Amino acid sequence: MKKGCFLSVVVAFLATLGCNAQPRSINRTTVGNVDLKRYMGRWYEIARFDHSFERHLEQCEAYYAILPDGTISVTNSGVSTKSGERKMSIGKAKLGKVPGQLRVSFFWIFYSDYNILALGDDYDWALVGSRSHKYLWILSRTPHISEATKEHILGIARVRGYDTDDLIWVKQ
């Protein structure tokens, strides 16, 4: 009986340890004011965290355009490594609650955070995340970035709490 009671106490203690585990601390502060007209246009996806909606895609691009009603057209595309076909998703975005944040939807009423975490002075690269630590993208106006720019962006991501070892480098 004592052995069973002791085992129950140990199991309960270990269970509470798991409940008290803190999620990864991520600094989600956006860059602040963004000139949306400068941000619009074509972006190449340089790197990303793995997620199902872009799995097996390379040569990934995003294209943003301001629509007459003030919303933003979002067109994401990438070439499937399985079929060789270009896959495309068309959505829309609207301004978020804080500068540097958009709310993006590809599925009718379901919106996700799009937080511009860092941005090159010339709008030549962007580090984008969401409210979750599971999403991170490095975008560039060109299909490739210099090693110095790459290390600079990775440094920003690490300081913000992201595990950059999890990034997938997208073949362009």
C-alpha cells in the first residue's frame, strides 16, 4: 500500500511540473510605423519555420497590393517539390491593432497575426512572426540575401527569443 501511495505522489508531482512549464518567451513587439506603400509588392521567402501549409514548397513568394477599399491583397505561391507545379493561395489582410501588424486571412473569417518584427531601412528585408513562437519568416526583395544580412536578421530573431536552428532555408 505504501509503495502504491508513494508512486501516486511521485506521478502527481511530475504532472504538476509539466503544468507549470512556461511557454517560450518571445518578444513580439512590431517595428512600429510601416510605410505600407513601400511594403507592398513582391517578397521572396528566404527562410521559415516548418508548418503544414508550406510543407514541400520551394521558390516561395508573397505579393501584397493595397486594394481600393483599403484592405490588402495577399498572394502566396511556391513550387511543389512533389509535382513541380506552382501552388497559389490568395487572401486578404487588414491593419492590426498596432502599427506594424496586419491580420491576414486565407479562409474567410479566420484571421492570423502578421507581425513585422524587423525591417531593413530600405524595405529590402523583413522578419515576420505571429503571436505564436511557431511561426517565423525571413523575407527579401531579392531571391537571395548576403551572409552579413542573414547573420544580422538571425541575431535579431535570437534576441527576440526565436530558435533560429529550426529555420528551413527555402530554395529559390
